[in-house]
Amino acid sequence: MNSIRAYILLTLIFLGYRNACAAQSSFFKDTQLGVNAHLGWNLPEYQFISFYTNDYIRSIDVNLTKEATGKNEWERLFNYPSCGISLFYSSLGNDDIFGRELALTYFFKVDLVNRDKFNFYNRTGIGLSYVSQKFDLVDNYRNVAVGSNGNIHFTMRWGADYEITDQLELDAGISFDHFSNGNTAEPNLGLNYLTVYAGVNYRLGARSERITAELSPLVRENRFALFGSIGGKATRSLSSGYFLTSSLALEAERSVWRALYLGVGADLFYDSSQETQLTAIGKSHNPIDDFQTGIHLTQTLRYRKFSLSIQEGFYIGLKENTEEKPMYNRGIIRYRISDKLWVRIAMKSHLVVLDYPELGVGIKL
């Protein structure tokens, strides 16, 4: 009787272990774990960065990547892209002044060249980071690059991987990284650095066979939408205040390719920091100075429910009087909740000078 019980117990343990392994194998199917080491340099966008940099940039990142299999048209259209998350740790060229950075980013990876076991790719990511040293008027007044511990981290990589075995790949390339706080605190120059990296990718689960079905015929469409957004900013005058911003945008877009839309639009901006900024530079302020109007061009790249837009705008009518810039820009990430509703996050800038981030909601007209 004891032997029968032992047999039943061992059988149940085996079945449970097999089911757990099967579930784990299914979870990690088409998934890779990668580790890379980086070595590089701060990019001297401002002279003080070169003056205070006393060491190389040394970084390490661990990433988890999920490969596409072509189960929908978007995956086939973008040549079976991958997406994933990356945990990134880096020195910044001077531990005492700039400190070190820990970042968590979401990335999108597209293979540009596929040759048997060799792939050449582009990988773009954005996320949040923590920087250990920031500007302090008493203790760290030389760090005029970073005004807050919390920052936005952007990365762009060009790399190649080579498959050694079915499970192991070599990976190497060049990475450009930037972080700043989006003008939510001052100073906000941020840091840029360039590194070369090398590492390995290990396949955690089985690889699925890619689906190669034909794409459906292209159907061109026009889209009209109204977006309302709200944001906030610090001022260049290092004021302790934080100022409300908002905007309305009327958008018109037309698809010229399955994933590419071109468009035009009109903007109305409200910026409550104008009085503080104009006063700081000795200019008079009128209530109408808080408002700006303009028109813009838009280029939008769409992937499933996500889209990435770049806008180039020109102030017309009510102009920006603090820095007297004739042109503004926006970078926008948008997510479609339904056929008639979007949410988006945007960064408004004047060319390379960031102005403020926005969160918005859009309605299809």
C-alpha cells in the first residue's frame, strides 16, 4: 500500500512539474534575455561638460526581448519587430558632480538587414531614470546639467547580432543616450553620451515559425481630430514656482502608406509662466501674452494602436514673446483607445530647447 501511495505521489509531482515547465516554456516562447557592457564618452554639447568630465562612460544593461511572429499585418509590415524592457545602469563621466544613472526603458527593435544568422537592427527606447546627483546651489553648484533626480531617458541604437547556436547570439553596436527632466525642473540641459557595446542574447524559450501571409490592399483614409492637453514647466530664471500650461490642437491627417500619415493642424497654447519670464528679462507683460497660436505640419508613423508623430510649427497671430522663437516643435506618442478616442503624451520644444511636457486626450471628428 505504501509503495502505491509513493507511486501516486511521484506521478502527481511529475505531472505538476511537467505542467509548470510547459507553462514556463509557453511564457518564454520567442523571448530572449540579453546582457551588454558599454564604454564611451560624454558628448560635449556644452563646454562645461568637457571641463568637468574626468572618466569614460561605463554602463551595463539587462534586457528582455519579445519577438514578433507575424500573427497580424503590422508585424509583417514592420519586418517582424521585437519589443521589450531594459534595465540600464551607467556612470556619467564624473561621480562627484554628475553621479550615476539607473534607467528602466521600453524599446522597439526593427531588423533592417536579415542574412541567415546575421541581423543589422535599429533599437529605440524611452523610459524613466534616477540620477544620483543633481544641481544644488550649495553642495553641487557645478552640475548645471541636471536639475532633478527623476528624468526621462531616451536611447537610440544601431547594432548587429550573430547567431552562434540556436539559443545564443553575439550582440554589438553603437548607442546614443540622452536624459533630462523635460523642463519640469531647472536646470535642464541634460546629458548626452555615446557608447560602443557588446554582449550576448540567450533564448529562453522555443522560436516560433514566422507567418508570411500577404498584406491586405492599401486603403487610404483621412482623419480629423481635436486634442486637448495639459502640462507644466519650470522657468529658465530658476524660479521656485511650477507653472500650468495647456493647449488645444485641431488635426487633419491623410494616410500615404499603411503606417505613414501626413497632416496639418492649428494650435492654441496657454503658458502661465510668461509673466514671470518676461519680468525677469525686463519686458512688460499683458494678459494676452499668456496665449500663443500657430499652425503645424505633422508626420506620423503608426504601429497597431500606437503612433509616433513629429510636428514642425510656426507661430502665427499670438507669438511667443519670451525667447521670440518663430518656430516650435512637438514629439508625440499616441495610443488609440477606440475608433474615436486617443490619449497622448507630447513634448513641446523650440528646436533643441525643451519647453514642457503635455498629457492629452483626442476625439475623432
